[in-house]
Amino acid sequence: MPINKLFASFDNYLPLDAEEREELRERVTERKIKRRQFILQESDVCKHYTFVAEGCFKKFQVDDKGVEHNLQFAAEGDWIMEIDSFYADKPSRVYIEAIEPSVILQIKKPDLFYLFTNNPKFDRNFRVIMETRFVELENRILQAISSTAEERYLSFINQYPHLFQRLPSTQIASYLGITPEFLSKVRNNIAKK
């Protein structure tokens, strides 16, 4: 069951007791999402924290030339949202789209704030989730300014070992900030070593 996957993810931080699990269960909504279906579009306000129980999503922005720039992937056990839009009620600058058929659990802002206020364990768990995302983002920025394409690719494989075989090379190249053709050269260079 998708809710059990959510409970298991919290077990990695501060496990929830039976009462806390029931409180969380009452405040999440399960949705089945088709491949290529959006759960957030640019200019919409992000209304949910989304937990991926099954499948895979990408968060991306489209530039003025129509080129997609992947910012994040989220697969089973990951969270995805547009945090600035969520907390500030601002129009989103990004899209979140399913790469595969997926099952998600979503929690609305009022429900999330209720959990924060009424149980410090939820506040702590979500803080750890956000701190983890912040560290990933910081590492990504450092790689973008100081690493070669090959180093970024190897780091991607290390960070997403469960995804790099599932994702098309065009998606990976977009995430790395290189063309699919250059990614092919990088892979060939690694294979020769």
C-alpha cells in the first residue's frame, strides 16, 4: 500500500507511532498519475508536498528558447514540490511531470501546518527532508561551477543509482546541463577507461 511506503520513509528519521500514522493517513490524498501528466505547471501555485510511492517525476523549467532544464528527479520514496511557490503562494516557475505511470500521496499546506503545530515529530521529519534537499541542491551548484561533465555524470549515477538506467539519456543530459550528444561522448570516454 502506498501509505505504508510513506510510513517507512518516516522510519528513516523519527518513526511514527500508531496514533501519528493515523493522523498522517487522514491528511494525505492518494492519486494515480499517468505518464506525462503534470502535477504542477508553470504559473500555478504549488498546493501540495508530494510523496512518490511508485513511479518517477521530473521538476523542470523551460527557457525562452523552449529548452527544458531538469532540476530534480523524484522516484519511489522521494518528495517533490516547488517550495517557493508552496510557502509564499506565488506562481510556480517550474513544471512537475510524471516520467512514468505513478502513485503519489499529497498533503495540502493547511494539513501540513496542522501536523507541524500538533506534533513536533512531523515538524522534525519534514525539516530533515528539506535539509536533505538543501544539501543536494548545494552539492549540485558546486558541481555545476567546479566539475567536468564526466564528474557530474558519475555523481549523477552515484546519487540516482536506481534511476540512471530508467531515464532516457535526453533527461539525464538536461539535468547535467549538456547535450545528449555530449553525454554520449562522456559515456564512451568512461567506458574506455
